[in-house]
Amino acid sequence: MLGLGRRHRRSRGAGVPVGVAVLVTGLAVAGLTWAAPERARPAAAPRSTATAPASHPATEVPAVPARRTGAVRPERPSTSRLPDGTVVPIRPAGIAADGSLAVPDDVRVAGWWRGGSRLGDPFGVTLLAAHVDSTTQGLGPYAGLLSVRAGQRIVVGSARLSQTFAVVSLRLMPRPALPQHRRLFTARGDRRLVLVTCAGPYDARRGGYQNLAVVTATPVSGVVTRSTP
């Protein structure tokens, strides 16, 4: 069951193994977070000491606004290739009556939060979420997110565009805490990809999975126009 959307009961023998949940917890406690290396500041350009001769005053040139080059028209994401090579279809997801994200029932399909950024947008988060498992369908592809490592690549595609992201962090957080972390689902700030699924422990008496696994990735390539749709 994913805390962002509709509830799924855990299937017998198909839920996240306790060992995997413990492994993820250990990684989170150990701080599975990698900061990007600090970039050196560019050297300041030397100031010119030359002055224009008095008989030839400098002519003012009207400022011309910079034009954005290489801009693409943003598109909603439609597919993603996870680090293990699995291609997961993506469908737009709205907000349910209880304020949660209406994640697709099919564990093989991820939901894209329509309030977030699209592929090709220069800012903000593209939030993707999927159920980790289902009573009738077994484990879903997002179960593989419980063991991702820093630097692994995730490729997001749309009808005409593609972009590659590298995993930066894997964190566990209690399901109710997600709304408090607005940086994970904002259309502002640095460009990021966030993938969310459920994680152990599983407690049926308390509503199912108690945690969410949150994977954050940042772009390692520009947006590429596909040669074929």
C-alpha cells in the first residue's frame, strides 16, 4: 500500500521481504545521501584600465534581452527506465478525495503528479509514484528502488523527449510525514526527479506499510529530442 494513493492489501508471499526492509532502514540510518561536489568559483574577469580617448567617446549600445536557445516544449513523462533496466509506463495522476495522490492500481504503472514539473521544464520536481506490490499482482517494478545506489541512472521519456537522471539519495520516511517535505513535490527550485513507493515494516493493524521509500535523482544530461516517437 502506498501512502500517496489508494490502499492495497499485502499479498501473501508477495510483500516486501523483511530483510529488504531492514536493509533499506540500515542504509537510511547510515545516511545514504551524496552531496554534489562543490564547484570552484570561476575566476573574476580582470578589469580593463584602458579609457576611451576624449575625442572618441564610447557609444552606448542598447541592451538586447537574452534569448533562450535550444528551448524545447515541455511534455508530460510517459515512460521511465529504472536502474535495473525495467521500463515502467507513466500515467498522469490527480489528487484523490482524501488529498492523496491517486496512484494507478496496476503495480507495473507509475503515476506522475500533474501538479509537478514536466520533462523539459527547467525547474522543479517530476514526482513519480507506484505501488510496491499488490495482493493479486505480486511485486511491482518499484520494489527495485529499495536497493538503488548512488550514481545509478534513471531515464525518463515522453512522446518526443528523453532525459537521464542519476540517483542522489534513498531515504525512508513515515508515510504521514511526506506532506511536510514540500521540496519533494514542488514545481520550483532545482530540477529533480523523485520516485516514491512503500517500504516496510508492514503492519496490517496499522493500515499496511508504515514507511515510504523516497529516491531523489538529478539530471546528468540535457533534454534530448528523440529521433523516433
